[in-house]
Amino acid sequence: MEYWNKGDRVGVDLKDYSHWQGAGPWRDREQWLKLGRPHFRMYERLCLVTSTKRPLRRAVEWGPGGGANAIHFTDEVDEFCGIEIAQASLDECKRVLSEAGFESFRPVLISAEAPEQALELAGSQYDFFLSTYVFELLPGKRYGERVLSVAYTLLRPGGLAIIQIRYDDGSERSRQKNIDYYRHAARFTSYSIEEFWTLAQRIGFRPEYVTLVPEHIDEYAGDLYAYFALVKPGSEERAREK
Ligand SMILES: C[S@@+](CC[C@H](N)C(=O)[O-])C[C@H]1O[C@@H](n2cnc3c(N)ncnc32)[C@H](O)[C@@H]1O
């Protein structure tokens, strides 16, 4: 999408918004590390809850930006794949991982119109799928559903996913904007908790639990975040369901 590649020409601080180390508030490396650390803890917890043996070998992130999540997985996985619509962010992610001594980053550039391209370009049989601070930026609920279906296919049976969305609790302020992307990118798409839960089920996931994180930075800005912990049922489980 134009915004994530050319937005800086009209004043969008793309490096800051894409969570690049050194940009805006991420000049402080500890602040930058703080972005992804809780997501790594969520991954650890989901492994524990599902009795999934660690370390997992292959992880994939949808919209890794400058690698603020990926940096926490360098001692955990053998391969980390990043699926992006911005080549500059893939380059930056690769750079910070390489600086940390991790050379097994797999950059996958897709066209924003076709999230399904990831199926051909990224391979399959991933153990873990992650996406944070991305679903609210997607251009609509239907698009999010397409990404969720791709996530399901990228995972192996028994694979795990953590996906964060901005949720709508029925209040005016939490409602998705869905208009004027340049003005409302970070609040463009929201789902109710039940809506995303049943969507994940419809696609085939087994939602394990959801963690709610209403943001209260300064005054309440209407940003309610939910992290869905999902499992792609294993072959035995699916056989039982039939
Ligand atoms: C706010 S940053 C989040 C970065 C990282 N996930 C994190 O939590 O630090 C959003 C990222 O999503 C990417 N992005 C936006 N739309 C996308 C899409 N349709 N598919 C994949 N990535 C997308 C942007 O290029 C940007 O790097």
C-alpha cells in the first residue's frame, strides 16, 4: 500500500510508525526492546499452555516492520520469516537481526492487493505465526480474514499463532474508522472480540484464549487491543472431530 512505502513524502514518519530502532520514541533502545518483549512472553505462555515443546524451529511474522518482535526470537528459532508490503522494512529487519548475529531471516515481499502471494513465496509448515500492530492497519475486515486464512495455511498442524487486533467494545471511540487511511491508519479496522473469535474458528483455528489490553496512555484514546492465542488443530485432533 502506498502509505507504507511513500507516506513519508506527505509527512508520515514511516520509520517511527514501522517501529524502526532509532526512529522517534525508538531512539531509546530499551523502549524499542519493550515493544516486542511482552509478545515473546505471550509466545512462551502459549507454548506452556498447549504443552508445545520448545524451542520451535520456524516462525513467521505478518508485518515485522523494523524487527521489534523478531529481535526477541533470535535465540529461539532457526528461521524467522517476515511478510511485508514494504521492502525498506524488510531490509531494516534483516539488518537488525544480522547485527544481533542472526542470519536466518527470510524476507517475503508481497503486493498489498494480494496477501495470498505469501502462500507461494513463504513456504509452509511454520510452527508459529505472529502479528502485532498490523490488523488494525489492514484495509478492512475482509482483508483481515484473508490474512487469517493465509496464516492458517502457513502453519503446520499443531502450529501456534498470536494475533493482536484493535477491538470494538461497542463504544463510539473504539469503532473502526474505515475511511481516510492517511488520517486513521492506526484505527482503520476493528473487530468485536466475539467476531474475531468466531472468524478464527470458521477458518479452522482453535482459539485457546484471548488477552485484553485496553490502552490507557494519557487519556483514554479508544485503543483497545486484544491478543488472540490460536492453535491450528493437529492431525489427531482433526480426525477426532470428523
Ligand atoms: C506498526 S508496524 C508494526 C511492526 C511490528 N509488527 C511490531 O509490532 O513492532 C506495521 C507494519 O505493518 C506493515 N504492513 C502494513 N500493511 C501490511 C499488509 N497488508 N501486509 C503486510 N504488512 C503490512 C507495515 O509496512 C509496517 O511495517
